[in-house]
Amino acid sequence: MSPARREVECERRTRTGVDPSPLYRRAAVARFSPSPPAPGEAEEAWRELARVRREIRRGTPRRRRLLAAVGIALPVRDTVG
């Protein structure tokens, strides 16, 4: 893995608190593998996706989830120089 890619993944884990690399690995194997996936591989991929979604949901504040459910975006608060 290249250093730049490692840095991007580390930043993603820091920002979200979730490590999506196992899910990405399964998706890449499913998409680009020359042979068909092993029996049970699809179920494992779906379980991994559910795990990642649960982790993201747990880390997201309730207010933000409720506003996203009704389609209201939170205002972006940036600091000035």
C-alpha cells in the first residue's frame, strides 16, 4: 500500500472513527477477482457492510441523523482565518 493511500485511510478512520478497509477489500475481491467468490462470501460482505453502517450510526449525533432523515442539511461552520 502506498504511503499516500495509508494517509488517506488513516485520516478517514480518524474523522469517522470507522475502519472501512475490510469492506473495501471484500468489494475489490468481489469486483476484480478472476474467479467467482467462495461460498458464503456474499453473506460475509453484507455483514461487514452492516457493521460499518452501525458504527457510523453510533458515532453520529441523534440530531444530525434526524435532520438527515428529513433532508435538512446542517449549516457548515467554518472558522475565519
